[in-house]
Amino acid sequence: MKHKLLALDSGHPGQMNALDEHFEVIRPAKPDPERIIQEHQHEIKALTTYLTPVSRNLMEYLPNLEIVACGAVGFDHIDLEAAKQRGIAVTNTPDVLTDDTADVALLLLLNVVRRAVEGDAFVRARMWEKGVFPLGHTMAGKTAGIVGLGRIGQAIAQRLQAFNVEIVYHGPSEKPEQPFQYYADLKAMAADVDFLILACRGGEATKGLIDHSVLKALGPHGFLINIARGSVVNQDDLLVALSNKSIAGAGLDVYDNEPRVPEALFTMDHVVLTPHIGSATIETRTKMGEIVVNNLLAHFEGRTLLTPVI
Ligand code: GLV
């Protein structure tokens, strides 16, 4: 008999077919998703999510839940404390998305610094025939401060070195094996860099880390890049800093309340916006889906989990 699995979202390429093969998949569909979950409440043993929150309430509602297989590297949307207390396993999808996500940081940085998206709109609107496109800025010789020098932060650093950008970093602790200068003080680092790049974890520990005072330190020549989580930035403070031009610009892949993005950003030329595409390639998302499925199979076959969070 197949175990029942609650799929909170539609999964990565190939994921649903593979899950259907091994599990009885419960899809909380409209018009009454809650009723569908309620019908299977006591038999659901596994749950998959990408970025849909998994709260303590939901876990309490599923008394026989054994595993949450998350199809993302970040797990700030899962109540780990509640899972731990219940002995529910939680897995994620690290490593396979590192390169793609680091690429998006560079994509945003190059675009905003060299005004590429703005340039594209300029050409399409036939403005080039009427006037000169404004100048951007040089990458080489600048300094980037990376917040969170984990796997993705290090992959960003590696790419930036090819652009002759100097690297410094901030995080909860120094990594002596890294060749880059460490700043324990985030504000001091923001004041010293041209590009502030966020690659840290989301969650309570980093909530609102980039606030008015950090943006002020970054200053009118500094650019902010966020491929981490919207929650790391105080979005209201960022909107004020961007509208006052108290920072030079921003490249954003993540937001506070996705998929809703503050309207004020839509009219800003010095901002480049992407819809949370860090890992959004066919190759990487397929691998992420495989990890989700393989973690679930490992769990139910009594094997060691591939990528446990807890
Ligand atoms: C995406 O944001 C992820 O955490 O994988």
C-alpha cells in the first residue's frame, strides 16, 4: 500500500510523476483545499513543499506526519522547532542550486550597475535615435561586501573575482579558511563597499538585518543585491532609500510578500527586479525534484536521508 503524501505545491519538473509512482499524492485543490486535507488528515505521512509555509498548526493537524521534504535550499518557511518536538524529519535541496543562484546575483549586479535592463527599454522605445543613453559604472576595482559567505556566497565571490572585484564579507562568525577580509560589524562593512550582496539565510536571525542604518552606511554610490530572502531587508526602509536615492540602486530577486512586489519599485529606473529565479533553470529544478523524491524514498525504506536539515 502506498503512503499518503500531501503535496503543498506542484513541485519541480518530473517531481510529481515520480511521487505519483511511489505515493498516494493528496493535492489540496480548489475550491476547498482544507476539506481535501481533512479527509486524509490521519493518514498523511509525508509532505512536500517548495516555498509554501509549513507551520506548527499544519504539523499538529497531521498527527502521523513523519517527514517534510522541502524542494528548496532555504527552510525558513518551515517551523523547525515544531518539527523537532514531534520528531518529524525535514530535508532540503542544497548544493545543486549553488551555481545558478550565484549567477543570478551576478546577473542582477551587472544589470543594475551597467543599466542593461534600462538600456534594453531605451532601445525598444526608439529613444536611442533621439538621445544618448546615460552612463553606468565600472565593476573592476570596486569592492563587494557579501552578507553570508556560505556555499552560495562563496560561489558569488568566485565569480566576482573574475571581474576584478575585491571581496569582503560579514556573517555570524569569521571563516579563517577564507582569503577575504571579515567584518564583524555589518554597518562598517556597508560603509566600505560599493556593492552589498545578500546571500545569507532567511529566518528570525536575519530578519530586517538590512535596515535604514545599513542602507545609510552603504550610501548614495552603493548598490544592494538580494538573492537571499525578502525578510533580510526591511522593505519599507529600502523603498525610502531607493526613492530618496540615498543608495545608488538595487537588484532584487526576493521580496517580503512574494509574489506581491511593492508598486513603488515598478517605476524606478535604478532597480532591476526578477521573480525569485535563483534556482529557476530546468536542469537545477529537475535535480531539486529528484532530491525531494530520493529523500522521501530513503525515509520510507529506512535508509539515511540524503540532505537532512534535522
Ligand atoms: C529558493 O529560494 C531556495 O531556497 O531554494
